[in-house]
Amino acid sequence: MRCPPKTLAVLTAGLVLSTVAGAQAWLPPKGEAGLTFGYGNIYSAHHYGIGVDPPDPSAGVTRNQTLGLILGYGITDRLAMNVSIPFVDSIYHGTKEHRDLNGVILTPDDHHYHGTFQDYRINLGYQALSGTVSVAPFATVVIPSHDYATLSHAAPGKGLNQLLLGFAAGATLDRIVPGTFVEAYYDYAFVEKVVNINTNRSDYGFQAGYFITPTLGVRFISAGYYTHGGIPYDNPKDLPVEQYLHHDQISKSSSGTVGGGLTYVLTGSTEVSVSYLRSIYGRTGHAIDEGVGFSFSWSFSPAQIIRRAFPPKPVDSGLDKR
Amino acid sequence: MTRRMRTAAIFGLVLLAHGGLGALEIGAVAPDFDMPTLGGRRFTLTEAEKGHSAVVILFISTICPYSNYYNDLMRDMAARFEKKGVVFVGVNSGTLETADEARNHAREHGHTFEIIKDPDDRIADLLDARRTPEAFLLDSHGTLRYHGRIASKLSAPDLQTAIESLLDGKPIRPAETKAFGCAIARK
């Protein structure tokens, strides 16, 4: 029985949150707050093995929905932070359920939807360089919100503390094609060890965008990860019991996805976007056959909101007082 | 996706792509206004147009982060293009900020261009300005030649490029961009 170590929930959370909750080459200015609500829906019909084997269609068949809420704030013109927490709801439809040592099917794989909050993500970014080329190193702390199930196809996440250190870089290509830009990020994730096994990971992503009109943009998206440590296995039952009980957390895995998206600027402080992703390669993990994401973002000034609630008095005439 | 759904989706996208921009069209003549400035002078748009190569009207705020982000750029552009006959004027619309605050803010950030306090949103309504910062570039005939953001988050110097193109007699591309920032609160 092959089991996916990288749960689909992690990938869905990434679809919803990755581009807004972490790596950003262009950070908001001082005093600007942003609220993003995202929804992701991923369908997996199979998952990858450890080598060149074709994806196994009988083990996948998982649907995963994620609701994400991200709150960001520009602390200074160079320093910004955001926090997020996704709610994950997933179901397993396949025939190779995860079981405990007594052969009983584990709850997340019982063919019913199970929803729970996943991991807090707290991100701090620094605008080291801004202009035609922008660079923003960042640090992200990932903390599981509670002790959720981690062994199952439909597990909500890996349940591991992580520290991601990386950078995002972006550039405008206006001089070549007006309205175009590219953005990329890389981070190295220091992941909490499980049964003394290191599963540190590299994450990376790339997007290229073009504004068709001042309000409508189209994007090409690509993202992936590679686990540097971890244990490669074909059948987790071949592992020692201690490792079998954590095999979803400790496997050596990788993934690559590509897709596209549309962004529409509604009012100048609100925008909506839709995106589509699918896997192009992977190792020991679920394949994304259909991944659809939707997000709504609102940027606002808390200072202005406070002013609206408590307007200044009196409003003078504007005549010179010097 | 059915053919009908596809058609509806394309129609929706076209509507989205063309909707939501300001009422004053590029190429239209901006309506005149006459208001006192915080410096104690009067600013009459038609008079400013006659005496300059171009007029830049900037809707700005003392508390909007995006407007404040461009304080230095506004100061530098005003100083640079003043030598080329371009006059900048700042407009602080609404009642959220007082004239004193606008005056102190201008002094603090070295904004030597005139600032108009527009408590009744008169100028904002005339030009249909919705955001801070939001820029309107008029030529010497009062014709709107550029409208939108000062620069994008992606650092495209849209307003600067527009002014340079206007002064060089070249077409302005893009002539309209989406201004992003804080809403100008109407009464």
C-alpha cells in the first residue's frame, strides 16, 4: 500500500495562501492593512510513487477544500507582516485507506468530510530592494493550531512546526512589454523532526503576469517543493512500526505544479482572483488533477477607519493661518 | 463548460475589463474650479492651464498609507517638472483630515506645491476622483491626458512617463491606469 506523505490539504492550503501569505516581492507601505479571504478546491485522482512508476489511481481520489483568512500589515515602508490560518475540509474516496496497527480505518479516511483548522502562519518580510527589481527576504513560522490527525490521505496537514527562511524577487518588464512582471520565491524550510528524521525542505515558485487592461491581469503560476531529508519508501508497511505511524510526515517527497490565474481590480483597494493548478510531476505524494482557487482581497488603512469613526472637529475653512 | 456558459463568462470578462474607471474620459476637457489654497492664494484651473505646459492635480491624504508612500516621489516630481513649466496642485478632499493637518503634512514632507483643502468634495466630484493618491494630468488646453496612479506597486513610473511624453509631444501610453489606495470618503 502506498500512502501519500504530503497530504492534499497542505497543497490546497498552498494554493490558497502561498502567494499572499508568504513570499511577496512587493510589500505594502507603512500603515496599510490587508485582509484576504481565499477558497481552494483540489481534486486528486491518484498519487505518485517514489520513482518513475506511473501514478497509482487506486490510492488517490481525494477532495480537499480550504478556506483561508490572511491579515497583513505594513509596519514600516520596508517591513510587513501577515498572519493566516486555513480551515481544511477533506474527504477520501479511494480504496486504500490508512489503517491503524489493528487494521481499523483511520477517521480522516472514512469516506466522510472532516474539517478542522490547520496551521498558523506568521510571516515577516523586509523590502530590501524596491524599484524595477524588488527583493524581499522573509521568514515564516508555521505552528500547528492543535494536535490534528496527520496519518491519512485526507489528513488536514503534517502537524509540524516549521521555520521558513527565504526571499522573493520581482521585476517589471515594462520596458520590454508594458504591463508585464515576473515574480519568484525560494525558501528553505527547517521542519520539526519526527522520530528523529530530518524532513527539511525547499519551496519555490514563479509567476509571470500581464495586465490586459488597467484592471484585468492574467498570470502563469508555477510552484513546487523538494524534501531534502525524509525516507524514500514504496510500501510504508515495510517500515519499522515507529516510522510507519508517522510515514506521512517523514517521507522523501517532491512536487511541481503549473497553472494560471486571472486577477481583477474591483475598486483600487479590492481585488478578486481565480487560479487553476495541476501537477506536472511528483514523488510520493498526491497529484493535483484539478486545483481551483478563489480569493478576495481588501486593503485598507486602519487610521482612516478610526478617523471615520471619530472625525476631527472642527473642520476649518482651509484659509491660510500663517 | 457549455457554450452558453462560455459565452456568459467571456461577456462577463469583457464587462469587467471595461468597467470601473472614472467618469472623466481621456481627451475630455476638465471642468474649471476656483478654490483658495492653504497658502492663502487662489487657484483657478483655467488660469493655471494658461500659464503652464501642463497641470497635475494630485488627490492626496495625510493618513492614507499609499498616498504617504509617494510623498517623496510627489515632492521630487513637482520640483523636477516645475522647471519645465508643469504645475502641481494637491487636493485634500473630505472632512477626515483638517486643513491644519494637510498644511503640516505638506511642510513635513517638503511639498512646496499648492494644496487645496476640499472639505465638500467639490473638486473630487468635478473630476470623479475616488482614491488617494490619484493623479490627473491636463495639458495647457485643460484636456485630460493621463489619469490614474502615480506609480504602481510594481514601480512603473506612470505619471512621470505621462508628463515626459506630454512634454515631448509623444503619445501617452498608458493614458489611464487604475488608481489604488484609500477611498475618498464622500459625505
